[in-house]
Amino acid sequence: MEKILVRASKSYEVTVGCGLLAEVGSQLATLLPPPRHLMLVSDDNVAPLYAEHVQGALEKAGYTVSTFVFAAGEASKTTDTLVSLWEAMAKVGLTRTDCAVALGGGVIGDMTGFAAATYLRGIACYQIPTSLLAMVDSSVGGKTAVDLPQGKNLCGAFSQPIGVLCDPDVLGTLPEAVFTDGCAEVIKYGYIGDKPLLSLLEASFADDPVSIIARCIADKRDIVEKDELDNGPRQLLNLGHTGGHAIEKLSHFSITHGSAVAIGMLMAARAAVAMDLCTPDVPTHLEAMLNRYSLPTVCPFEAQALAEAALSDKKRRGSTITLVIPTALGESTLLPLPTDELADFFRKGGAR
Ligand code: GLY
């Protein structure tokens, strides 16, 4: 078992260990002693697999547990679902000293975190991520949100959880494609700033998932501690995401987040080499790594279309866009670029 302490505006521990799900009651009890009322939030993919088990472990520890289960998928990450969740919390009488428990992937974690941050002006939230992506990224760092029709994550809050519990055993029930998607975010940490992680990943994720997941979380922790509110270095976590989000959008989300980020990272690395900002070994190394983890490497869209899609992001402002580029193996930096040079950047990255 590994523990990573995150010292943000609130400090909390992320605990990673195989079989930890069975211990969720005693783990939470060290943070919020029972009796308390918990709202266990999940979706209709994850709940049938784990909700009963988790609810049982929490009740055994002395908690009262209500459940809220919604339809799986990004389409549920809406203000309508959020209102239903707030109302469910109010109906069972959750008070300020009670807690929301998110059991699932990124959609569940983001939405439960936002509901907890706003219900009664803020109650505690405990995260139990069940996807690789949620374990290494979205459950840690306090970004919570729902989508609006105008774009993803447009309404949310920075609100840190009281704790995060990751049990890699649950990854065994993930569909292959969802697991592979998470691998892109794992790989990302190596190229942002963790060269030793790249060596671990050259062996196999399956050799030591606990160490690899814990290492990614510690990498994210180091960045979040420097810039919790995402005004500077936290943007490094977006390596591959400018191109990636454009690819997701142009594919009408048939290309998944991790696959799109994989292609986006490779484009950023190739463009950085073409601009003499990166050593040429990086794209070669990255392409081999993406192949090893069965992630795609070819961008199916034209550079101009990618730039237009990237620049239509409602959260972006001004005439420059901040990109993340690798500079050497295990090193990266932020690159402010005039928006009218973005299509050329993607062209240098290999898009037509
Ligand atoms: N997922 C990127 C971040 O937490 O900033």
C-alpha cells in the first residue's frame, strides 16, 4: 500500500493498494468517524459491480448509506443530474457534517465533487476512483465540474476531497478500451517530467500497478501543490490536450479522450522538434511507447480543422494559446503561441 500526501488548500491522503475496497469503512472512519450519513454516488456501469460491496463495508463501519445512481457516460454530466443529486441529498437530510462518496470514473468524481462543494455551501467528499484515468488524474487535485451545452466542464469549483482511495484490483473489470485510454494519461506524466516512470512503463504496467499509479499521483501532487488554481505550471498536465480535445470534438467523440491525447502528445513532440525546441529522440520514444500500449499515433484530421476546433474552446481567451511541449525525454515546458500560428503548429506535428 502507498500513501501520497497532497498539501493543497486542504491536505489529504491518497491511498493506493490492492484489495483496499474491502477496507473502505475503516479508511473513511479515520477521517470522518461514524455515525454519519453518506451519499454514495455511482453510475449504472459501476454500481452493479461494486456499490453493494462498498455500501456493506461502510455500513459495517457504522455509517448510514443512501445511494444515487445515474446513467453512465459524459451525457449525464449535466446540470439536470446535478440538481437531482442535490435534491436526493436534501431528501435524505444530509447535513454539513455528512459526506458524499464518489464511486466511479471521471464523470462521477467530477459531478459528485461539485455537488458536495455546493450542497449546504460545501460538505465533505471522498473519492473512490474506479477507472485508471480517474485514479491518476481526475480524482486528485480538486477540479470538480459539470458540462453545459456550450462545452465541457464549464461550471465547477476547485474543491479538494477529504481523501482518495484507489484499489487497482477494480481495473480488472474495466473494458480494454477504457483501460488503454487511462494508459495515455499515465504515459503523459513520464513525458511531462518523470523520466524514471518511462523506464517503468517500458517494462509493463501490469508488473507493478500500485507503484506506477502512486508515482503518477505523486507527480500530479507536485504540480498541484505549486499551482492549485491552474494559473501556471498546472497547465503542464495538459500535454497533448490541445490537439487531443480538437480530435475528440472533430470525431464527435468517437475517438476517446485517451486516444486523442495520445495523438495530441505525439503531434506536440513532433512540432517541438520542428521548431528546434525539443530533442529529436522524444517523438521516436513516444511513438514506440504509444504502440506498446496499443494507443493510436496518426491524426485523421487536417491542421486547419484542428486549429479551428481547438480555438472554439469557450474557456480560451485572447490572441495567444498556451501549449505544452516536451523539450527532452522527461522534460516539458509551456509555450505561449499566437493563435494564428496554431494550424502551422499542428502541420509541423504531422497533420495534413
Ligand atoms: N486534469 C488536469 C488537472 O487536474 O489540472
